[in-house]
Amino acid sequence: MVGFNIVKALRDVSSRVLPVASATFVAGDLIELTAGSANWAKCTSSSNYFSRKAIVHSGGTTVTSVLAQELDGTELVVAAAANNSSTTYNGNRMLLTDENTVNNVGSDSDNTSQNVCFVQTGVVGAASDKLILGYVIVVHSVDPDAT
């Protein structure tokens, strides 16, 4: 498994074609649409909780659009983690490492910055599988620090 995968959703939302800047995308990539941008882009460690987010279902090399499902924050997802998974981190708010990995940095994984994008609710498999359950944080809003 790569990146993010929806396990359970409260509502049925169809995938749709989203515009992206020419790049390579793979299924499971988490992408975001930031304010003022016409194209969706891969999430990074600097992504914010208030950007719109979607999970790519069908990507490709040097593509300008992807098939993806936009998230509303109620979808339970399995995510790849940077470190071994642990139930002691359940409830922790986490940053992303990149478009396909949550940065679960152990005891310091509960983060309160505006870059928080995931809340862990459980683990999947063995700790060394590095898979966690949780919710991608999606708050359709604007940058609270914008002037």
C-alpha cells in the first residue's frame, strides 16, 4: 500500500478529474488545493489543515489532471507512517512528511501548528508495517495568518 487509502466514508463521493501542475502522481498521493491556485498539488510537510485535500486514485507521469476523491474530513483512512506505528499515539495530531507519508515522530508527534494534517485513531498490522488509521484534517477555510 502506498500513501493514503479510504477505509470508511460517511457519504459516497464520486471520484472526479482534478487539474494539477504537470508532474508524476500515483494512487494514494494526498493532494491539496491552496487558496488562489487553479491546480491541485502534492501535499508536503508545510501543508496546512485549512487547505482542500483529495486522494489520487489514478495518476501518471507528467500529467496535468488526475482522478481523485476530494475529502471532507469524515473519511477514515489508512496512511503510511514514517516510523513504526504505536497505539500510544492515538489521538495525536500529526504533520505530513510528504504526499504519501504521515510524520509520526514518536512522543513528539502531537503537533498543534497550522501544518497539522492528520489525527491518528489506531494502527494496522504490526508496528513495523508502519500503517496507521485516522482522519485527514480538512477545514475549508482561509489562512488565519493572512493579512
